[in-house]
Amino acid sequence: MCQLLVGSYCFASGSATDTAQVATLDRTVPAHSLSHGRTESGSAVIIDHTDEAVSVTIDGSRVPTLADAEAEGNATGGASDVLYFDNSSLPGAGKSGDAPAAGSLPFSIERLLERAIAYRLIDGGVALVGNRSGVLSSVARGRISGASGAPAIDDRTIFDLASLTKVIATAPAVMKLLDQGKIALADPISRWFPEFANPGHEELTVLSLLTHTSGLDDVGVSPDQPMESAVHKAAAQKLRARPNSRFHYADINFILLGELVHRVSGEPLNQFCQEQIYGPLNATNTMFLPPKTLAASIAPTWGGGVGNVQDPNARRLGGVAGHAGLFSTALDLSRFARMMLNGGMLDERRILSEQVVTQMTSPYLANNGAVLRGLGWDISSPYSAPRGSLFSAGSFGHTGYSGSSIWIDPKQDLFVILLTNRIDYHNTHAFNQLRRDVSTMAAATYRAGGGGALQLASLSTDVLHEVTRAMQSTPRLVKTASWSGRGGKHLARGKRACKSDRILARSGRRGVRSAAVSRASRTAKTAAARTARTASSRTATGKSANAAKKKKGGRRA
């Protein structure tokens, strides 16, 4: 009996909706059967599976297949605003008891990229998977732009990294200064920015900027004197929360850190990174302000020109900024990821000290333990979905708005890099699902190959089902192994951290946790308890007053 693996995806195409609808099943479905499920928005789904075809209805209406969509697109000159069911990637008919062949695996990195191109999320992209020893797999699909005759993308195509700049340039540059004894994490930023030497900002430190716990909000950068305007606007703010207590992702933190590198080292951020990081790393295509001679190798991500950074604040800052502006290739980023997995070394050259790498990737608590951040790196927060379902809880990574992401797992000795020229900036859900699925697929195939190869042909029936189950786990709940080696549940959207995460973070098993964060966490808990007692007291007082009014015949408003 042919089996339809768990997981039938229905995608939104065009502008009808910004949220992809995913119809999921919790079991395998035999041929010649009906199965009932629901989309993420709650619509009723019926999946009719026969040996020849799979059809889907949502709330009584048949969902066109991808073939229908392509025919309609060819007839009308573009995609229409309806839902399409992609049955081209599902296993077809087969002999009784057969597992799907590797070539018909419903989820593969190749198919994920092809589907993202078909649904106009991206013009093209490259996914690279590797470990500390080298590159294991590199998959590229599509072209650097939608222009006729545009070159095909490969792992040497140069992309605008957007916010990956924070962890590939600024954070390691700051940590190099720490390594050199020129700064300390506990240093107040007013040491280099006198504008912050005012009441309410004295607790702002290098650490609070690196962990996005400064309490600062983003600011607009003025075209005239852009850095000065950014600093003055930031210093004039009333903080959202006490530093080191609440996580709030803001570019201004890394704009300030990029300028800090300049003021401490005496060199602009791009020059410092080239001399201290990319040169020794032999990352020859990683740079700010790529020259026009490389234009043919650059995937444009916005309409303002090839090689121009997409982020408007970074453009006003001259293309060199701590939060955005870096360009690189998948191959160069693989060298950076390998360096991190090797404790700061690559090809017998020391880039960062092992202690610095540990500090960067250790968990720092915020939001009473609900958010875990490294120094620049994301560990467990509302932005952690790209880790996928099978990366370890102790893994770390980051994303970039232009369509980039990187996730590194020291426990499994694995990393995955995704670079795309994203063209749909509205369907965030679908794009995050692409990031998440690529990571899950990479980890699953890596495990299947024994940690040494990514060959789909070697996947067993059990692994095929593991991959499919992993790909079908809801985006809100991801089952992972905890740092302590025990199984646990991790909420990928950062609703709360798993218990083992919090225990390990408190124990400092992966590094010394910031005393400032610890104090802030205790202070926040004390304040919360005080507030609860006050509220309880007020409630009791209110009840007494209400009882007295009733006794007198009165009525509470």
C-alpha cells in the first residue's frame, strides 16, 4: 500500500493573503483514503489520496494544484491570487510497503529552494551545509536577479548580508578589542560616547548593546552628519527598560558598537575587520562597499543598484555600519562558521581566542529567563525559528532582512548557511518557514549520513519518516535535545525558554554568565513580586470596601 508521508503543504500565492496556509497531518495516510486536517488559520481540510493523484479541499473549495497554477500563470502572464497545493513533491504511487525514493522525498533543500522560487519569495538562493572540517553540501537554485539572462547563483555569488553584519563583522570586532585588553564588557558606553553620561543611561554597557538589552529604540539617521545624529538621538531617549533586563532587538545597539570599534581602534569598522578578521580568515569576497568590478557576481536585493546596501540607515552612514552593510558569499561564511566551531582557529591561524568564542556563544538571560542571547548571536528568542527542528538547543545563529541566515551547532558539529535575494518582503511567515525547513533538512540528512556526508540516496525508511515528522512540527513548538543531554521542548518563537535551558544558563556551564544580567534578573523578579503583593493588597482592600457598601445598601460602580 502506497503511503502519503505526513505533511501536505498548501501555500498562499500572490497578494490574497500574507500568511501561508499549511495543512498538516499527524499520521501517514494509506492510498484510496480521505484524511481530515486543519490549516494554521483553522480552516477545515480534506485530503483525498489515490494511487494517481492527491487533491485537497479547504472549507469545501478545491485547492488548485501547482500544475493548475503554472497553467494559469502561463495563460495570464503571472501568478493569480489563490491558494495552491504543491503535490508535485509528494511521493507518487509505489509498491505495497515502499518508502518513497530519495528522488521523490517531499522535502529536500533543492526542492525547498525551487518551491521558494516558484512562489516568488526569491529569485534564487544558495544553501551550504558543513562542519568544522569543511563543506559537506552546497545547493544553489535560481539566478542573481529576475532580469533576462542573469547569471545563475552559486556558492561564490556575493550577497548583501543585512543584519548578519552584526555577528560576522561588528560582534567579532568588538571581541577582538576585548581580547586585546582595550575594552571590557562591563565598561559604560559613556566612556566613548559622552552623550550618554546623563542620568538614566549610566548603566548602559558594552554588554547591554551586544545582547540588545540596552532599552534603546531604533532611530532614524539624518543624511547630514549621520553618525552624530544617531548618537544624539539615542542618548536623548528615555529607555524602554532598565539595561540588562529586557530584550529588545534594535539596530541602534550595533550602530553604536560599530562606531565604538572606530573610536577605540582608530580605524573604520570595515578596515579593522579586513585586517583583523577577513584577511587572516582568507575570506576574500567578504567586504563592505564592494567595488563595481564585482558587479557581475553580486545578487542585487533592491532597486537602487548592484552592490549598494539595502538598509537605508546603513546607506546614510556611507555603506559601513555596525548593523548592516557587509557583503559576502556562502563559501566565505562557511570559513567563518568553521572558525567558530574550531574555537576561533582555521587553517592553523588564530582569529579569535577560544575564551572569546565561548563568551560570544554562552547564554545571557533577559526577560526573566524567557530570552537567551549570546554576544550578538541569537540562542533562544522570538527570532530563533531558523534553527529548525533538529538543531541542538545550544546552537546559535542570526538572520538578515535581505534573505540571509546562518545557524551553527557545536554539539552536532554542524552549520547551515542560507543566502537568497529575497523579493517578497511581505510574506514573512513563508520566508521564515523556508529558513526553518532548510535547517531541519540539513540536520536530518547530516544525521543520516553519520555526520560525514549528505547523500539523500542513503536515507533509510526510518530517516525519511523522521525528516517528514520534523518538517511537520508546528512552527510554535520545536522538540530539541537540551544542553544537558536530556530531551526537552523549546518554543521557537520565544514564548518561554525550556527548563533545562534556564538551569544550564544559571549554572554557567557554557561560560560565565554576566553578573549584571543576573542582578537585573533578580531585581526584576523582586519588583514583580512586590507588584503582585501590592495588587493582592489592593484587591483585598477593594473587597472589604465593597462588602461595606453592600452592607449599607450601596453598589460598587
